[in-house]
Amino acid sequence: MSGPGDGRQEPPEDEGNRSIENAVMFGFFVVLAAAGIWLLGTMADIRKVQDCAAQGRRNCATVEVPERAR
């Protein structure tokens, strides 16, 4: 049994590995948040097209307009 007075100490944590793990987790959450934002935008676009089609309209697809050169 190791009590508070017997002189044993916990081994120090490796700060290098911990900071690498934190950076990897931060990168994972950034990618996860970006994917969530992209997914919400895509769902909103699909909802608009479905609402248009549900109203009985035709040609509900988005129209790509090329930019004019000056």
C-alpha cells in the first residue's frame, strides 16, 4: 500500500505526447464542425428545392449564372 507518507511519487506525464494528443483532438473537432456546417448548408438547399416541388412549381433547380467579364 502506498500512503501519502511513504515517499513514492507518481511518474511524470509526458508533456510532449499530451500536447500532440491535444492538437490531434483539436484538429478532429475542427473537421467535425466544418462537416456539420457543410451538412447544414446542404440540407437547407435540399429543403428549398423540396418546398418548391411540393408547391407544384416546375424548374426548381438552381440556375448557375456565369460572371460577366468587364
